[in-house]
Amino acid sequence: MALRAACRRMRLDEPVHQTVKLFSDEATGYCVQLPRWRYPVVCNTDAGVLKYDNYEGYWGEQALLDSLCQSYAVEKSILEARKQGRSVTEQSLADGSIKLTVHVGGES
């Protein structure tokens, strides 16, 4: 699962499927507890929906959520490429972004 791999990449605890109380809402999905976040991020990977409450950054740093989303996108892309028999190389760029190269056929 890409979300589990994203959590490993960020050295976070594994996501747990559960129902949790956010500040003024309740959400069910795979819960990821980000460092120094008051409430977990609740992920519905089938629908592509995140629920969270970081009170515009007061209860959790937005950059950590952005990193989780980036890690998930990278891991999901790698999994999907490998399902199609492709190899993938990854390069971390100076600005913090990640460049993936998907190799088709005999390319190296």
C-alpha cells in the first residue's frame, strides 16, 4: 500500500484504519499521526480525500502534510509503474522536490 510506504519513507507510525474525532468533525479512514499535530490526518485513498484539522497551521505544520502528500504521490507512482513492469529511478532535487524517471522497455 502506497500510504504505508509513504509513512515508512517519513519514519512515521503505520497508518491505522479507524474512526477518529477531529476538532469539530468525525472521520473514518487510514489515520496518520504527523509529528506535533494535534489531530491525525485521515486518508480515504480510494476516494482521494484527506480530512484533517490543523487550524490553519496552529495545530500542525502544513509542510508536514505537504511532505506526506509528496511521499504518497512518489510511492503510488512507483507502485503503479512497477505493476506495468517498468523500473523507476528517483532523484531528490535541491528544492525538496523529487524527480521520478520511469524506464520503458530496455532503457537504462
